[in-house]
Amino acid sequence: MSFQFLAVERRQAVEYVTLNRPDVRNAFNAELIADLRAWADSARTAAERREIRVAVLAGAGQTFSAGADVAWMSSTVTYTEAENVRDAAAMSEMFMALDELPVPLIGRVQGAALGGGAGLAAVCDVVVAATDAVFGFTEVKLGILPAVVSPFVLAKIGVSAARELFLTGARFPAERAKEIGLVHALAPLAGLDAAVQRYVDEVLSAGPEAVAAAKGLIPAVAARGTHEASSITVPAIASRRVSPEGQEGLRAFLAKRKPSWAK
């Protein structure tokens, strides 16, 4: 599949997808949103066929993503409310498709992740950022809202941090992003790829079915209370323990050997 504004490369079981609009700091427009949605759909299919086990999302050039493209935003100024609903719905569906990928999505963030770019970081399962990266939910500075990204961001950083950052629109450093859970690891820019690779290796050392099941478990449990969640968690672990992959993993651990998928 070819894309207008994405560069995609598959290396064995790892898919690398790169926002490829460096001339505008990888800002969103309708075409990039459509590309990301189409890639997410193709990645889901590849994952279901067991062709990929993890994906890495990056941005070309010096910036991960600066948010919305100025030219695109200028065209939306004249949109009717119904046209804006259609436009926002397309973006929402894109974020949902990325969020619901059955394989881990690792974000590689350098430069800045602003507005929708910070939203992209929120839908990544793991985010590795350069120590000098900058983040911001800057929409209120433009008189609009971080509405479409809010479900994903709230799930990551919680209500308290969202109150501070959504309402001020302030930019904040990578260290602060790590403190609130938007980022998981920091590395100097020269070591960013190596830090990402460490997470890729960790995923590849785990059972692929178990990883997919664990990713699906998180939103299911988070949406329920402790007692209600037990109706999901108890059968979930029981079924994994008796599955062929679970049996192989447990037996390999007990025998002090690597499991078959790690060879």
C-alpha cells in the first residue's frame, strides 16, 4: 500500500511508520489523517495475519508533529458546523484505529509534539522521547479544544494533569511529560533509536498472543470497577495459562530456557 504523507518500512515483524511532511513539521491535514487511518487498517490486518508484532511511529526531520497544518486550518475556517463534524469525525476515527491496534505502538518523539501531535503520543502504548522534546495541548491558544484527543489523553495523564494542561495550553518539557505518564522513557536525541529498539526487543521477547490479549485487557478492565473487572480478569488469565503459547512460556521459564518465539 502506498501513502502520500507516510513512509512505511517493514523489517521482519516490526513495522516502522513515519509521518513524512518535514517541510511543515509533520503537521496534520486531511490527507495525512486519511493516510494514518488507512495504515492503521492495514496494520491491523497484518497483525491478524501475524505478519507484524510491533509498530514504531515516528516523524521525519526535526519535529515529531506540530499539530494542525496552517493551510488546512485556514480552509476549515469557512466550514459549516456539519462540515466540521465530518472533519472531526475523520480525525477521531483515525485516533481510535491507532489506539485499538492489536499490536504495541511505540512512539518515537523528537522536537515537538503539539496539539494533535501530542494526541498521537497519547495513543501510543509506549513513548520514548528525546530529552529536549516539547509537548503541549495548545488548542485553547487558538480558541478551540483538544476535544478529539481528550479520551486518549485522559486515559494517559488523568484528570488533574489535564486540567492544568488543557486549560492553559502551556507547552511543557519531556521530563514533565514523563512525570504525568504521557512519556515512558527519555533519551538524548543521538540515543533515541537505541532506546526505542530496547522496547521493540522486549515486545518481541514476549508471547505475541499474550501481548495482544494484554493490550485488549487494559481498556476492558479500566472501564470497570474491581469486582466487575474480576469477571474479565479471572477467565482471561486462566485461558492464557492453558493456551499452547502460555504453556510454552511457563514451561520455558521453569526449564530456564528461552521460549520458542524468542529464538
